[in-house]
Amino acid sequence: MPSVLGVLERRERVAPARAEELRAELERLQAAVAEADEAARRAVIAREETVEALAEAAGEAVVVGAPVDLPAAGAAGPRVEVPLWREGVGIEVPPPECARIVALVQEDAAGGGVGVRARAMREHLGRPASDAREQAARFRAKRLVERGRLTEGRPGLFRPRTA
């Protein structure tokens, strides 16, 4: 049976080592908290600068630090419902912007074109040149493909639906 003094001496030797381990862990956690605080600060600055730049591009005045109503993450604009293609349904059934895209693709095919890319769609719709506007046009075209109104032979190259 171990002696009481022996057990206490062992505890006495282990306690400082455990305290040192905990101090090291505390330092690591404090460094992680400092990094997280810095990341949060940078995110706030990035949001404020983005809002400022977007407002400047739109010609609006903005008050830095004022609450801002931002769209939900990934939101590119209002959701457009495109009905499924059915025999006898014309291109006037989809929303006007989608109908204009279908008409552009059909005009391209009638002229012997190989297909229409999102950039041409954005230009046809009269949107300003930006990646976001091009992505929105591509998204609409892909939705038209899903709904059977267009086809996508090669990635990003849209053609009219074949019967």
C-alpha cells in the first residue's frame, strides 16, 4: 500500500506540469481569439467598403456604419419562374427577359450561328458589363435549359430546343 506522503509528493510533482500545460493551452486559445477578432474586424471593413463602392457605382450617397439591407447570400435578383415547355406553347409564355433570351438564341440559330454565350445575352438584354450580370444571364439560360426551352450542347453555349 502506497504511503500517504508518497502520493502527496507525486501530486506535488504532477501539479506544476499540468499547470504549465494549461498555460500553454491558454496562450494558444488567446492567440486563436485574437485571430478571430481580427478576421471579424476585416469582415466589417470589407462589408463597409463594398457597400460604399456599390453605392458609389450606383450614384448614391452612403453613410458608413449605417445599417444596410443586403440581399441574401447568393441572391442575384428576383426569382424568375419559367414554365415547362409543352407542344404548342410559344416563347411569349416565359417572363419577358427569358423570352428575349430564347428569341436571341433562335435568331442566332436562324443566322447559322453555333450558339449564344452569356456575354451576348447580357449585351442583348442591355445590362452593364460585369461578371455578376453575365452570371445572371447564364443562370437564366440554364433555367431555360432545365425547363426544355433551350439546349446546351457545349458548356456555356446555348442553342434552341430541337423538336
